[in-house]
Amino acid sequence: MAVYKTTQVVFIITTLVGLITPIAVDPGQPCPAPPPCTCRIPGSMIDCSGKGLSHVPGISNGGQQRWTVDISYNQLTTIPKRAFENITVVSLNMSHNKISTLSMDCLVGSNDVVTSVHMESNQFWYLPNAIDDLTNLEILTMQDNPFIILGTSMSFASTLRYLTIGSENSPWPKYIDQLNAITHLTVVGLTCYSLPFDAFFNMAGTMKSLVLQNNECNDMPDSVQVLTNLEHLAVIDNHLLTSFDIHNLTSLTSLVIENSSLSTMPNISKCTHLLSIYVTDSPIKSWELDTIPPESKLRNITLDRTDFDHIPTALRQIPLVENLLMKNTNVSNIEDSDLSTLFLLRNLDLSNASLEGIAVTAFKQNTMLYSISLDNTNLAGVPRAIGEVDSLYVLNMLGDSIECTCKELGWMRLWGALEHFVTGSGTCQNTGMDLMTYIREYVPKCAT
Ligand SMILES: *[C@@H]1O[C@H](CO)[C@@H](O)[C@H](O)[C@H]1NC(C)=O
Ligand SMILES: *[C@@H]1O[C@H](CO)[C@@H](O)[C@H](O)[C@H]1NC(C)=O
Ligand SMILES: *[C@@H]1O[C@H](CO)[C@@H](O)[C@H](O)[C@H]1NC(C)=O
Ligand SMILES: *[C@@H]1O[C@H](CO)[C@@H](O)[C@H](O)[C@H]1NC(C)=O
Ligand SMILES: *[C@@H]1O[C@H](CO)[C@@H](O)[C@H](O)[C@H]1NC(C)=O
Ligand SMILES: *[C@@H]1O[C@H](CO)[C@@H](O)[C@H](O)[C@H]1NC(C)=O
Ligand SMILES: *[C@@H]1O[C@H](CO)[C@@H](O)[C@H](O)[C@H]1NC(C)=O
Ligand SMILES: *[C@@H]1O[C@H](CO)[C@@H](O)[C@H](O)[C@H]1NC(C)=O
């Protein structure tokens, strides 16, 4: 009886706390799954991931909570009848198993509660009925299965927003055109030439984000040109990609190209809303002037691991740039005019570039410059050019050869940034002292 009362008190307190804070957790709830599974009670998570299981363990009463069930990375081949009958499931992760079938009623009681299902890397040949029956599913990941045929009666056709599909050698999934609420689609492994011309037709109105990964594309498939509302496009691990036409994707705000064979920057002249462009691991050497929209809004430009050997002149047409990253490139010099129109530049990163020189007045116009990273370059010493940058807060020069003497760094005594200059990294080659310590403690003592 006493125990009962305590539980009741705890329940009342929890309820009261629940009214004040949005997170109502019943601390008395035992873990409904047996060891080796564990529970994270705040968070309502049953974690059976990577426990070498060959059967789904029995699961006892889980109370009123909505559980996230993680049975990924095991040796499961099926999920039996009524496996989760004693709990309410909101999210099920069965990825990375050997599952080919699900018992029809394995999610009984949770059909209208489940919002996310992860079933990638299994042995599915078709979308099981137990999934077809979910009426509120929003997230479904099913890539890397032998072949997935979608059902003709997917109850979640109008609620599913995030979908990941694809596996090597598989065709475009039949009936995918019934899913007309998709906002985020990821296509992995499935080849570009297996995309039908109308692949994205029914998703054109809603789709905001498309990721194409490892599809052996040479060019962008024509089928994407229908996605005129697309805001985010990522094309990753398409190492055969040599041309890139996105003339119809006029709503893009961010573009990612990673690991391609592009040798020139993509033509984004029609992408007037583009804010960020990240092009990495590609042999890009040039950026043509007539590929940039007249009043470009680009703020973030990342060109890491490209073959640029100079700061592209095209940047002079992009005055709003705040972040410019060109790590691991062949950029060897920063000339006077390279950055002279980037009045809003805040962050410049040329780490691992084969940088040898920076013109003394290269940063004269960059009065907002906040952070400069020049780790592992071929610079001999702290570039005198930063003396122009009174706004600087961070200077990274790890791995550079810096001689910390008054002769080399004494000029910093009169540098406007010295008063607020707070952080960074680097080592004095001659003494082994931390560069920042030298700048803060010894530079002010240098004689003029
Ligand atoms: C659900 O709970 C009942 C009663 O405790 C139990 O008999 C049954 O085996 C449980 N179901 C599963 C799938 O563990
Ligand atoms: C399985 O999915 C859940 C969310 O549904 C996630 O929290 C968990 O990290 C995933 N497990 C693994 C091993 O990725
Ligand atoms: C390009 O977009 C327009 C609508 O803005 C559309 O009519 C046209 O069909 C699209 N082109 C392709 C190839 O999908
Ligand atoms: C680029 O993609 C190819 C295959 O698509 C892959 O083998 C390679 O590891 C990737 N390289 C990088 C740097 O990601
Ligand atoms: C980029 O596209 C625009 C508009 O479609 C075109 O006028 C321009 O010539 C193109 N630039 C290149 C280098 O192809
Ligand atoms: C630009 O990059 C910064 C730093 O990584 C990030 O905080 C910001 O959200 C990005 N801006 C846009 C428009 O993507
Ligand atoms: C730099 O130039 C060399 C020689 O021209 C080239 O082999 C290399 O791929 C280029 N890119 C980078 C990132 O070093
Ligand atoms: C620079 O190159 C080194 C060695 O190749 C690597 O370990 C490091 O991660 C690189 N740094 C950056 C910022 O890319």
C-alpha cells in the first residue's frame, strides 16, 4: 500500500512538473526489454543495437510512453508476430540485420503512432505489409536491400516526408510516384541511367532537398530539372561527373558537390537564391565569370581539395561572401586584389594550401575579418598583411615555420588587433613557445 502511495505521489509530482516543463518522464518506469538490451528512460529509448541478437527479445509493458526501439546491427532475420504488442512504438530502427520479412502484425497497436522506420542494409525484396499499414510515417530509410518494391497501398503516402532509397543494380522503385509529400529524398547507389525521365515528377511541388550519392552520373540527369522548388542539392561520390547542368533549379539555396571529376565550377547563373556552395574533392581549376548570377547572394564558399592554384577572380563578382574555405589546394599566393571586394569576409581558411606569399595589403579592405587559418602552409612567418586587420580574433598557423623574435614580430606592438586578439594556434620554431603566448606576453615588450 505504501509503495502504491509513493508511486501515486511520484505520479502527481511528475504530472505537475510535466505541466511546467515540457518533458514529462515517469522515473518509476522499468526497462521493458531484458538484458543485454538497455533503456534510456528519459528519451524513452530501448537500445538493443549491436548485441549479437538472432531473435527479437520479449518486451514487457512499456506504460504510456512512446518508445524508440533500436534493434539495428544484429543477426535478425525476421520480426515475429506482435513483437511490440506491449509498448507503443514511435520509431523503429531495424537497419543492418538480415531481415527479409516482417510479421504482418508486428507493430500492432502502434500503426498510427510510428513516425520513423529505418530498414536499410537488410535482405528485403519488397516493402512489408506491416510498414504499408503505418498511417503517420514521416521518415523511411530503406537503401541497401536486394530490391525494394513499394506497395500499391502505402497508408503513409501523404505523410512521408523523408525517404532514402537505392542500392547497387536496383531499378527505380515502382510506385514511388504515389509518395507526393516527400520533402527530402536521398538516392544512394542507384545508377543515374536507371532514373526514368519522370522520376521526380510527382514530388516536384514539395521536394526541398535531394541528395544523389554514388550513382555513376556523368551529368545531372534531365529528370531533376523539374524540381524548380528544390532548395538543397547534394551530389556526392559521383566520380564520373564531368558536366553539371542545373539551369532549372532556380530555388536552390545550397549546393554541395563532393568527389566529382568536374574541372570547372558549375554554372549557377540561374540560381539567384544560392547562399552556400561547397565543392570539394574535385579537380576544379577554373571559375568562369558568366556562370555567376548578376546579384549573387552567396555567403559561404568552400572549395576544399580542389585544384585551384589561385583565389578565383570570379569572387570579385560575389560581394557578400562571409566564409571562404580553400583548404588543401594549390593556392600559392594571395594578391592585392584577390579579396579586395569582399568587404564582409569573416572567415578565411587556407590550411594545407601550398601558400607561399600574401601581399602586404591583401586584407586592407576586409575590415570584418575575424578568423584566418593558415595551418601547414609554406609561409615563412606570420604574414605582415594581418597588420591591416584590426578586427582579427583568431589566427591559426599550426605547422608553419615562425621565428618568434622582435625583429620578425615586433611590428605587432602597434597592431590594432593586439588589444582584443584572443585565440589561435602556432609554435615558435626558434624557442618552441606557443605563438599566442609570445604575441600576448613578449611582443608588447619589444623595443620599437
Ligand atoms: C506482452 O506481455 C504479456 C504479459 O506480460 C506477455 O505474456 C507477452 O509475452 C508479452 N509479449 C511479448 C511479445 O513479449
Ligand atoms: C536507430 O534509429 C534511431 C532513431 O530512430 C537513432 O536514434 C539511433 O541512433 C539509430 N541507431 C543507429 C545504430 O544508428
Ligand atoms: C523547367 O521548369 C519549367 C517551369 O519553371 C518547366 O515548365 C519545365 O518543364 C522544366 N524543364 C524540365 C526539363 O523539366
Ligand atoms: C570518391 O568516390 C569513389 C566511388 O564513387 C570512391 O571509391 C572514393 O573513395 C571517393 N573518394 C573520396 C575522396 O571520397
Ligand atoms: C551559364 O549559363 C548562362 C545562362 O544559361 C549562359 O548565358 C552562360 O553562357 C553559361 N556559362 C557558361 C560558361 O557555360
Ligand atoms: C555559412 O557558414 C556558417 C559557418 O559554417 C554557418 O554558420 C552559416 O549557417 C552558413 N550560412 C548559410 C547561409 O549557409
Ligand atoms: C596541385 O598540383 C599538383 C601538380 O600540378 C596536382 O598533382 C595536384 O592534384 C593539385 N591539387 C592539390 C590539391 O594538391
Ligand atoms: C592537412 O593535411 C594533414 C596531413 O595530410 C591532415 O592530417 C590534416 O587533416 C589536413 N588539415 C586540414 C585542415 O585539412
